[in-house]
Amino acid sequence: MTKPKPRVIYWFRTDLRLHDSPALKAALDLEPECLYPIWTWDPHYVYRARVGPNRWQFLLDCQSDLSASITKLNKKSKLFVIRESPTTLFPKLFKAWNISHLVFEKDTDAYARDRDNEVTEIAKKAGVQVITKVGRTLYDPDELVKQNHGKPTMSISQVIKAGEQIGQIPRPIPAPASLPDPGDTSLNFKQDHPSSEPDINAPQRNSSDQSYAHLAGPQGDFSVPTYDELGLKPSTTPHHGGETAALAALDKIISNTKYTATFEKPSTAPTAFEPQSTTLLSPHLHFGSLSCREFYWRAQDVVDNFKQGTASHPPTSLTGQLLFRDMYFGAQAALGHKFGQAYGNPSCRSVPWHLPSKVNEDTGLVVRDGGGGGGVEYSIDSSTAETWFQRWKYGCTGFPWIDALMRQLRQEGWIHHLGRHAVACFLTRGGCYVDWERGAAVFEEWLIDHEPACNIGNWQWLSCTAFYAQFYRCYSPISFPQKWDKDGAFVRKYVPELANFPAKYIYEPWKAPIADQKAAGCLIKSIDEEGEDGELDLSPWKKEIVAEKHEANGAQNGDEKKEKESMNIYPKPMFDFPSRRTTCINALKNAYRVGLYGNDQKVLDGTWRDLFPDEAEGPTSTADVEAMHDADAHGEFVHDAEGHEGLHEKDHSPVGRKRKEHGQGTLDGHVKRTKT
DNA sequence: ATGCTCGTTGAGACT
DNA sequence: GAGTCTCAACGAGCA
């Protein structure tokens, strides 16, 4: 008796490619009678993960390109996009299509693991065999953890050591030359509609969300959704997704053997644009439109054939970048949901930042609903910190380097790695003393290459709560960009108000004499001088980004012309950087001395904050306070003195009010030591 | 133990 | 302009 041939669903997720897909190969090795390449529209991504229009665009690009590539291999086939949650869809789909096997690439993201376990149970019940293969990382993150003695991989040397135990990174697998037919695709069942509540992506839409209006899309042909169907605001990124584009970009990079072999991340310019100084392949790695192993071996082969002894090495080399990615995946694989937050995380230091996340006491996880599009909910312990956070987010801090980066991020969905360092340091340990989880949430929303593990890991790194501890190494928003871009071309592009400023003042425009400001067509003013009754008015910066990039050179409407004729306004810096740096470094020093991690009992029960006096983050010496008053932007810096209100009670006082500072003392006298 | 080096990407003064 | 040292000082790993 011959066994019936397998009827296989290949479930695409973050592996939107045909080349080097071990899971797809496993599906094809079954020699199936039929193969259904599908995408299920997961409500977690639609409603619960923060996804801005630019990343949506990139995803749809990847899906469209993949679907076309599948059709090239088999005219009857395509990427069948089904609008339903995988957990409700699969039981019905297995039956309707008489499926014997479900194949997908292994995913170790905390959420994805839960979902995949659930789907695997569903398949088991339906008598469907599940096959998974690793292909998203160089090594299987679980294997990496196992070889790292069961511990999260917290340094690159641990990854290298564990990797040596595992063995060589697999060589890439060629794309298939043909694909089997799909079977009958009729859907003889009713669609289950997922709950859209809470919908943290509501702010990303400008028309009604039709994501789940039709099981197989408005035409009933399983096509990739359009922007209309998803109700999304238009994207503004110039970067596009898709395997075809990814492989072409990789070819171009690899063909430059010197660039490939001698790449050193720390010496690539974060101020470079058109072209950028790094590869911009990260969004492709996230969506799987490029295999990381393809990237690794193409780069490694160039290195191996390069002039002896002149190639760069991990961790700064191109392959080193991929090892860092694996490191973060390994940390996440070991820690699960706790990796994404400080609370309860044994590998993450507890620091009494401003704007801390709220925690659900039952689950021990941060509260991830925040109706109104906030994502993770947080306490506003300090109105000044909240103002600083909003000004950081919308690129109106008054520090041109920071503002240029944040505007590039919001508009294009990508900024250079060192630019991410600069803005992350500024928000957390090197300026605002705001919780890294606030910054991570903004990156989650805006980055087209948002990789949960890498984003979380890098924010922990930059805030010196994990992976990195040299908190006294602090990025200056003035000296750091000057290293690469003396003239400020980058600032001029992304902060056009300052386009005509003299290079001498481009990173510190508040120092320019009024005559120079007038000559450059831009006045430097306190934001709150601008608004009515002293209220902060960030609206000029918060307003929607229209896709003006492509139209700007064409017809301008009357309003825009008028605006051009009048004087531009750019804000004064929202605080004195040198004094804030001193304050933050001392606060970090203190937090390190207290030495608590997220899983400490005192952290879990909330009593840990008593170990930090009100002055925990405030100025630490009289000299600092004086320095602030001497600083240029008079009045503004008095805000520094607040932040002493303690972190528990909410502060409902109006944003931007000036306050008198309390008496100051050095930190040391207030600190109870927990380490001996 | 205690001291040393090293760690993907600091700033600033100096040679 | 590139390299080197100091500033103040972190943890991990090693001898």
C-alpha cells in the first residue's frame, strides 16, 4: 500500500524569501502532492505590536516580491494571504485543504514562541505533522544558550565560544528551481474576526481598517493587502523591501571587496546619507527577505580571499554585526518575555529612570495596552521628563544632531547605528534620564528594521542596564557628530530650518549672535516663548509628515511659499548638556552602587525606590546648579531641579512650568549600600 | 586574593 | 589629520 503524498502548508512569517530557506527546503523534500505558500495576518502584528506606516510598507513590499517570485516558479502559485489569526484559522484550514504537514521557520521571539507552540498543539490535534527549521539566525538561539551553560548570551565572546561548540554556520541553500502546485484553494468555512481591542496601531491609520473584512481579501484572490485595505497613513520612507532588492543590494556590497573585507562599524559615519555608510540590509534581515547566512558567507568568503592580514575581524567587521544579532537572539531566547523589560529581568539593572513602565502585578509583565496608541503604559513621575521625552521623540530638543536623527528616523524609518547610540544615550543615561523602555517603544514604532531582540538589547546596552557598563562614556550631541561632519550637512538636510546656519554654530545654534541668526533666516527661541500662556507648543514638529520629499521640488502651495518667506524658528536647547551629563553619570554611579537587578525582591515588591533618595537624579553639587543658571537658555534649565518629586505619584502640573529647586546634597550621603 | 587586561563605536588635550 | 594619553571608572575573565 503506497502512502498518500503529503499535502503541505508552508507558513511564511519572518522568512519572506526563496533563497537559503532550510524550512522551505524541508517542505520541498517531502515531495508534496501540493504546496500552499501562505501568510496569515496575525492580529498581534496588526493591533498589538507598534508598527508605523514605513514598516508596513516594507512588509507589503516583501510580500509582493515574494508572491511574484513564487508565481515565476509556478504559474498556479503565489503567496496566499489569508486574513485571520493563525490560531483560529489553522484548524479550519487543515480540514478544508486536507493538509498533512505544516512547515515553518523556527522563531524564538517571546511572542512568536507562544503562538507557535499554540499552533503546534492545534496541528497535533488535527493529526497534522509540524516541521520547523532554523534559518533566521546564524545559530539556533536555543542551541547557543545551551552551549552558554543555559545562560543568556551577554557578550560577543560568549557567542563566539558557544558557536565554536556548535560547529560551522551552515552554508546557504540555493533557491528552488520549481515549486509544486497548490491544491484547491476554496475556503468552505466562516471567517473568525479577531478582537481589535486594544488597538495600539490606531494612530497609524487615517481611514477605516478593513484588515479582516474578507478572508481572502477584497477580490477573493488572496492578494497582498493594499494600503486602502489596511487603512494606513502613507509611508514616507525611501527604503523598499523585497528579496529581489535585497539580493541586488547584497551583490553590490559584496562586489566591493575592499568595503566588504575591511568594514569596521565604529568608523562608519553616522552622518552619511546618499549613500549611507553602512549596508542598510538590516530591514531585509528582519523580514527574512535576506538570509543572514547568505550575508555571512558571502562576506566571509570575501574576507578569506582578501590580502592576508588586512581584513577586519569580528566584532567590528560585517560578520561581527551578524554575531551581535545572534547574541541578542540568544539573550532573548533564554529570558523570554522578561527580556523586553527591566522588571523581573535578572540580566537587567534596575535604575530609577523617569517615566517608568507600569507593570501588571498578576503577569509580572509591563502593561501593553495603553489605549490611545501609547503602547506600553508608563507613569509620568515628572512633567519635565515627559516634556523632554516628547521633544526628543519629535525632534525639537534644540540639539540639532539629536533632532536631525529623530526626524530622519520618523521620516525614513532608518538611522545609522551610531546615530541610534547618540539618541538613546541622550534620552537615558546621557541627558534626560528617561526609562530606556520609552525609547525602545518609539524605535519599535518607527524603525523599518525593528528586530525585537536587537532593539531591546541595544537599548539596554546604551542605557548601561545590560551588556555594557561604561556609563561614564557619554556621547556629546556637539563633539560626536563633528568628528564626521564638520560642516553639518546631515543637520542641514534633516533640520532644514538651520540649512543656512554658519558651520561654526551648526551643532550649537543657540550660541550664534542674533545678527547671524537673522542672516541665516532662523531665530533660536525657547519653545514656550512661542506658545500661548507659557504652554509648550510642539505642534510645528509633531505634525504629520507628508510625503513632501518627492513633491517639494515641484509645485508649492501658497502656504508653503508664505512660510518660506518668513523667519524660521528653531528651539533653544531644552537643557544644559554638560550639567545634565554630570547629573546622569552621578545618578548611574549611584544606581550601580545600589546594584539591583530586575529580579531582586526589592524591585519586585517596589521597595527598591526607597533606596534612592529624591535627589537620586537631581543635581549633585551646588556647582552644577550654578552651572545650569549660568547656561545660555535662561529659565529653561530650572526644570533640572525638578525630578525630585519621587517616582510614585503622578504629577499633573502643567508642562513646562518653572520650579524652584530644593536643597542639594551629594548623592553619596543618601545611598544605602546593598553590596558589601 | 588582588591586580591586570579587555571590552564593537567618548571627549579632550596633546604630540 | 592620525595616533596616544588621560580623565574616572564599569564588569568579566584571567593569572
